[in-house]
Amino acid sequence: MTPISSKPVVNKASYWKRLWQQIWKRRTKYLMIIPALVFFLVFAYLPMVGVLQAVKEPSFTKGFIRSPWANPWYKYFKQFFNNYQLGTLVTNTLRISILRLITGFPAPIILAILLNELRSTKFKRVVQSVSYVPHFISWAVVVSMLNQLLSPNGGPVNSLMSLLNPEWEPYWFMGEEEAFLPVLLISGIWKGLGWSTIVYLAAIAGINTELYEAAYIDGAGRIRMAFSITLPCISGTIGLLFITGVGGLVAAGYDPIYLMQSPANKGVSEVIDTYIMNVGIKSGRFSLATAAGVVQGALAMMLVVITNFIFKRTTEISMW
Amino acid sequence: MKKRWIAFLLALIVLSGLALPVMAQEKPEDVTLRMLICWTGLSFLKPDDQVNNAIGQVIKEKTGVTLDIDWINTTEVETLNLEFSKNSDMPDIIMAAYGPGAVVTSDIINKAANEGLLLPLDNLIDQYGPNLKNVGKVDVSEGMQAMLNDPEVGNGATFCLPIHTAKTPDEIINWGYTVYCRGDILKSLNVDPASITTSDDLYELAKKIKNGNFVDTMGNPVIPASCWVNGWSYECFCNSFRYRTISGWMLDENGNVTSPWFTDLVEKEALFMRKMINEGLYDVESFTQDDATSKAKYATGRVALTGAHWYHIDANTRDLELAHPEMRYEPLGPILDAKGDPQTGANIRLTGVEYTGCMMLTKDCKNPEAAIKYLNFLNSDEGKRLAYLGIEGEDWEWHNGEPRMTEAFIEEMEKDPRYGINRGIDSIYTFGCAQIENAMYERARNWKKEDDKTLETVQEMYPLYIYEGIPLSYYQEQYPGYEDFRFALESIGFNLDQAYFAASDAAAIKMIERYRKALISIGYEDYMNFLNEIYKTVPGVIL
């Protein structure tokens, strides 16, 4: 007698065949995924091999594979953690990142909802297009523009302030410690606002219009519909972007901070990213820079996992 | 007759047959060499046409070499690290700072030499560079000679050729670093330049300038005090608080080696600069301004007081001076240092240079023979005169056994201050010349400038102080565990200029005290004791 198994019999060959049939059936969609996969493979996963540099002695010619192991292997991690500035670096990084998240995260949601409320499609498109433009201007150009606009020596902003208030003393917006964070945050919002709305506008476009019609019949106004339909319907997207945004808390962003750094604001502007650049890359301490990057990456991953866990337990939103 | 013609033709053919190989040998092979000038702030020496300028054409005729020069936009350290890390497609020639006075770039260069990224030059010099044999032998300090001949670097081979060195100590350039003031403002305020001898005098003068409501050529209010790219060289304003020594170390009241960080000089400097900044006397923007922004300020005479050397000020204010001769900048001082001497960081020198630009051929150099022949030509008397003075007969001529610029050249320079550089004179081709007769070239250029005594004046204010011996800083790498110590030192990440912008005087002093504590916590006192021991026991060591 043949024993009867409690498990269903899975025919592996037919499973792969079915999978392949499904892929073939949706081949155009899979084709569209390929560039993204290649992008992440080339720019996100392959470079991960480079973390080996953190436990190797740097060499110009041998690369991180053939260069000798650091002795002890954690030498450069120890250097990073023993760093005299570590406390300041972490504090500054978290301060800037949290403020960026608080100010920068809701702004595109608000703009996306406002754009969605516009009745004139043409005007909406013009506003959208104009708001995307700053995204394509490099930080080097943006900071250069800010330097000119906010210069204490005849910059338009200081000149305007002098016209409005004859007592006004020229103010060095780009250098003073107390002005650093506002300038950084405002310029960050200006640069990223329009571009970040794309995801939310796409999410809003996917909302069933019957919901709005029903709400309209029930007497709901535009504001009520925004709060009771639009926001709840895109909450999944908001949640997912928030989780990934939390991952960025340990990376305050290198370009604008580095470009805006001056002796006057270094106390608040020296973050882990600028440290990696100044002490690591610029001074040729590639292993130390890599070790700092690895620590930063590991912390970011931990934050994402924890935030995702909390979201999963408290809401239905989760990345996995 | 016919036979004669045939014989003549045959003879012509034979002679031309003999002459052709000789001519072919004389005509050097055309080669373009890519050179990286790894030194920030030198791009003002770039001719408008880096290839087809007059001097470039002569050099090409003589050596076959055309230069394709890259200028750096970022720091020297970063550029060198990135170039060597590429490990391929490096420039043919790199010029970068090397010597005990340029520790960080020297470390990178040594590492590159040890990893085979730089070509050993000894055999090449033996074969193609007779004029290069003495380069780096007599014109550099003992410490630099030791570094160039270090058997542990590049297997003891020569891989660096120091350039821009002086032929004799008498030929060392006195750059004329000090604070300069716009001439018309000085005159208007009736201030004698020689009466400004301390940093506090500068403060008082800056206040007068601010209250004087002076304007630039465009009618904008003047900035009382400023500097050039990235704050260079604001330290001219702080000379009263700088204790000038070759090594940067000084002696305390007990005769022990100490750092200026452990004296009250740093507090005095920080409070002085705070005062200048807070009272709107010093251009805060200048600490981070780029080259173009800084030069734009001087183009209209917007800055009243500025710190730099005369060569830089002269080169960048010539157009202003042509249009407004009364605005010509005048040197103030001498502004005495903390010891009470007319010394700046630039007029105290060793008999040989402590560091300088060095030429290196990389392993990717496509034609090392041509590169050495090029450098060899530049180091001939003819080559040096060509690079520094131009073409004989056109740009300069002999006069009583000395060269001097022609009237026509001087006239062109008066019309267009960049005429010489655009011809390639005293420009990019000086990168390669060593053991320079600077004084003779200065005489050649200035023989007609009887009324231009600015350089002479500032050089008299700050005469050269030439020292002999090995600076104490040369021994710092011998401190046990120096690499780790240096990293700890760098990782503290504090520069005095941060204290200039502190919220209050008390906050500035607190920042300095915090830094001192940090220094002590990483073992700075042990390090000073080590250097003190060296200073007291090793003969010939100087501060």
C-alpha cells in the first residue's frame, strides 16, 4: 500500500512552468522593471562589496580586494567610535535630519493635495512643471545663487532689508550659526518640494472618484473631502515614504551642508556625511570613511526595521 | 659642362642624404603631455591660449612638447588621493607640494611612489637631463634633502624634482606679505602707512574707514577689511598675535618648547577678530568666498584693507590701477609679530626651501623621455630666460650683461596687464624651472619702473630672515605612535577661526579652553615633552 501524505503534492516542474507563463503573460510590465533592477544592482548592491575596505588597509594600487587586512580588523571602526567629535557629529546629524523630516515631509503632501484641488488642468500642469524645475538645479548652483542673493555685501536680500529698515545691519545669512538651519531647511524644501509631489499625485490619481461623488452628495466640502478621502486613501503611500524617510535620519545629506559650511556655522553643520568627506575621503583615509559609512548604513537599516515594525503593529502599513 | 652639372647634382643628393638624418634627429617628435597643477590659486598664471601662445610655440619647436594643463578646483590632498586612486589614466606630469613643510601631500606622494605609481627619474635624468642633475641637491633644506633621498621611499630612487627654488639664498623671493590699504583712502584719512604697527592699529584704521563712508568705483560702500579666496590671507591682520618661528613651535617663559595654543595669544587673536567681525569691520563672507567673488570686489576697489602678498595684489588690481591710479594699494606696517619682530609666515625662511612644488612623472606618462627633455630644456639658462622673460629680442634684450624687458614689451604691459602671461611669460612654463635667479628677473622686469617702489618698500619693511638648521617640526613624525596621534589631533576638528564667530567673548574663550582640554586628553603634553627633549638634545635643531 502506498502511504498517503498529509501534504499536498507539489509538482515543481509545473510550478516553474506556471510562473514562467505568468511572467510571459505580463512580460511588458516585467520589462519595465528591468532598468530599475539593473540600477539597484549596479548602484546599490554591487558597491556593497566595497564595505570590505572598512576592514582593509587602503592601497592605491591593490584595491580593497587585494590590499592587506587591517590589524585588528576593527581598527577603523574603533577610530570612528573613539573620535573626539562623535557626540557632536551624531547630535548635529540627528538635529538636521529630524528637522528636515518634520519640515520637508509634510510639504509635498500639502502641495499635492492643493494641486489636486485646482480646477484648471492647464494651470495645474504649469504649476507642477514649474515646481519640478528646482529639482534639476544642482546644489552647487543653488548654494552659489544663495550666496549671491544673501550676500552681506550688496546682496539683494540685505539691500531690500536696508531699504525697508534704514537701521538694518548687513547680515551674513550663509555663515551665521543661527541662520544655517533655516537657510538649509528652506532651500531644501524649495528644491525638493515639486519633485516629491509626483508620488503623492500618482497616489491621489488612483483614488476612486466615486468616493468624492458620494461625499459631495452627502454635502462634504473640498476641505472635508481632502481630510476624509484624499489623506486616508494615500496614507499607505505616506506611511511607506515615512518609513524610508526615517532610514535617512542618520544621513543628513552631504551636498548642501558641505557647500554651506563655514567656520562660523561649523559647530552645527559638521555632520557624519561631511566628516566622512573631510576626514575620510579628502585626507585619503578611505578605510575610516568606509567604516563610518558602514556604521551609518547599519543604523539606517535598524531604524527602518524598527519603524516598520512599529507601523505594522499599530497600523496596517508596512514595507514587508 | 653636363658632367659638372651631374657631379653637382650628385654631390647635392649625397649632402642632402647626409644632412637629412641630422635634421630628422634635430626635429623632436611632437608630443602632448598632460600636466596637473595640484596647487590651488595658481590659475591666474594661465594664458588665454594654453597651447598657441608665443612661448609655448618656441618650446614646442625646441622640445616637441605641447602642454595640456589641468588646474584643480578642490584641495590638493583630495585631488592627489583621487588621481592616485584612479590607478590609470593619470596625468603624464603632476606638480604638487612636497617636503617637510607639506606633510600631508608628501605622505600621499610617498605612498604613491612606494606603490609604483610614480616613475623613478634617475636613469632618465642620466640619459636625457644633464641640467636636472643638481635639482633638489643644493637648493632645498636639509630636511627636504633627507626626504628626497629617503631610502625607504620609492626604493631610494629620485621621483620628485623640486621647482621654483632659488639659485642662491640671495635669490629667495620676499613676497611682501602684509596688510595693504587703498591709497586714496589712506591719503584722505591722512594716515601714515608706517604708523600702523600692530593689529590694534589696524582695528582703529578700519573703524576710521567705516566712518569715512568711502565708496568704490561703482558707488558702493567700501568693505573696511577683507581678504581673498577662502579667507586667504586673513592672518596678516592677526600678525601681532602670531609668534613666528619656522617650525610653528615656541618657547615658554621657562625655556621649554610649547605650542601657541597654550599661550594667551590665541585668546587675544580670537577676541580681536571677533571685535572686527562684530563691529562690521571685517568681511565675514571672505572666509568662504570663491576666487571669482573675491576678485570682483577688488576690480572696483570695494575693499579698503586687504591681506596678501604684493605679487597677488599687483596682478589682480592692475586694471583698477590703470583706471584709477589714486586707488593703488599701499603696504602698511611693518605690523610686528608677537615677539615684536617684523616677521610674517613668509619672510622667515631656511637657506633651502622646506617645501615647494615638485614635478613627478606618473607611471601612465606616455613619453617619459620627452617629459625629461622638456624639463631639461626649461632648466637650461636659455629655457629659464624663455619661461621667465620671454623671447630674446622681442620681449627682452641684453643690457650691460643683464637681461631687461624691451620698451615694446613694457608698453604692451601698460596697456594690458595680462599681456605677458598671455604670451606665456612668467606663466605656466615656470612649472618645471628650478634654481631661479629671481632677483635678476625682477631687475629685468622693473628696470623702467622708477616710480614703482611698492615691492621694494614692503620688502624693506619685512626683510628676509634666513635661518640654518633643521626645524623641530621635522622630528614630529618620530614621536612614537605619531600616525594615531595625528589622527586624534585632526579628529578634534577645531580651527581658531571658529572662535571668531562665537556668540560672545566668553563663548570664544570657552571654545579655546575646550580645545586645550581635548589636546591634553589625547596626550598633547607627552608630545610636547618629546619635542622638548629633541630640541634640547639634538644639535642643529631650530624652532
